[in-house]
Amino acid sequence: SDSDYEEEVEVTKVVASSSRKNVRGRKVPLMRVAVERELSEEALEVVSIRRLIKRAGLIKTVSNIGNCYEKLVKEFVVNIPEDCDDPDNEDFLKVFVRGKCVNFSPAEINKYLGRSEGNETEVDITDNDLAKAITAGQVKQWPRDGQLPSSKLSAKFIDIVGSEIQHDFGSYIFDQTLKHAKSLAVKMPIAFSSLLCGIILDQHPHILQSSDIPSGRKAKLILHSRLFEPPHVDDLATASTKKHVSTSSMDRKTVIAEIKATCRALDERKLKLENVIQALEAEEADVEEESEEEEASSDAEDSAKVSESDESLDF
């Protein structure tokens, strides 16, 4: 319905054809833009956290994030052609905005993030080969219903999911952005808005207009101080970390000690809450007692007035 749209007069829709005409006044979805938040300096000063983020190639998504220009982001998303990811399209992986051609692809996103794609080679395998690999040869053919029994899965692949294996974040961001362009049903705000602006401005530094105003950004994210305090139990034992095998009993003792400390802290909080409840109940009892006394006093006064009235009538 029309209530789901607004007349975006200032948003320009570029028709990706030989004429490259601009069409203004097009009805576009009432889009919202989510502006990224940065991590606090305290969090980034923790070596393990910063190293993990840098190794994943995502430091640009949490620190020194560039400005977000909401109007530019909306124009960009509106102008993404539905067949942008179709290799047969003349404008494959290209978006035309404000008369400029922006190269937009997973490779461009990874390039902007400074991520290496050297280790992200694709391998073509059959379903049967995949079934053999992830079940350590227990299943020779991929099931017809498409479901593998969890009891047959090899434990080493569970470890790979939680380890620092390379992941193609460029494709993920690319696909998420295309969802807003391909479907009017996407009601989630446009994510990675500052990143999109960064990619556009890297290719066309002078594309901004006088009406482009940087969007406000919320305060930096602060991580709880307990995350930085030892001791910690590692979340996942990797193949390269052998200390878990030799010190499992020590880890268990640490866990028990942590649980006991948590129980003591909860007991203290429970005691405080019980004291608060008792104090509130005592106050409530006092209020009820005062209310009853006032009511009794009021009844006595009413009775006295009635008696005086009766006496005056007898007179």
C-alpha cells in the first residue's frame, strides 16, 4: 500500500541503460539506515581482542569508521539493479549513482576492508564427496532427504567452525545489501551504511553534494570489565592448543571456583534484595496502619457529629 512508501523527491533513480537517464520522484521504500557503532578505546587496547579483529580483517568495521551520509546510502541502494549479480548483465557488479559508476562486488568490499582473498579459494566437489568428508567416510552418499545424522558428523569440523578459519565477509555484506535492492519486503534497516559510503567515496571522492550531512553516531560500545580480567576458561579447544589436554583438571577446578564465587555473589545479592523487600513490607504495613487509624478517627468524628445532631433535634 501507499502507506508503506514515501515520495522521495531527492532520491535519484538512475536507469542503467544506454541513455543513462535520471528519473526523479520515484516511489521508493521508506528505508531506514543503521549507523555502525565503534568499539571503545579500552576494548581495542586489549591485545587479544584487537589481534582477533585485525586477523579477521574487520578492524575498519569497529574503529575509525568513516562518516555515513544517509542520503547517499539510500540513493545507492535504490539504484542497485535487480540483476546486479547476474554475469550475463551488461552492468554486472556495477551501480550507477549521481552519474557515476561504482564497482560493487564482494572483491571490492574485501579490498576496502584490507582483507586478503588468497586463502579463500573455492573447490568444486560433489554432494557425495562432501558427505564422505564431513562424516570421515561413514556416509558414502548424500541422503535423499538432504539431512545427515548428527551422530555421523566428524568432530574436527565442529572445531573448524569455532576456530579462526577464513570467512568471505565480502560476500556476506554484498548479499545483505542486495536484499534491500531486490525485495521491497525487507524491513530491517540498511546495514554497513558507513562501509558503503567508504567504498563509494574511495572510487569517487567528489561525489558528495552540499545537502549531504554526516549522520550522528551513538556512543562507542563498552565491553564489560570482567571480560578483561583473568582467569578465563577458553571457549573452544583448537587442534593447535594442546594445553587443554594436559590441564583439563586445572580448568575444571577453575570453573568450579568461578561457579562458587558466582553463587556467593548471588547469595549476597539475594540477601540484599530480601532486606529491601522486608523494608518495603514494613513501610507498607505502617502506611496501612496509619490509614486504618485515620479511617477510625474519621468514623469517630462522624459518629460524634451524628450524636450532636440528634441531641439538637431532641431539644
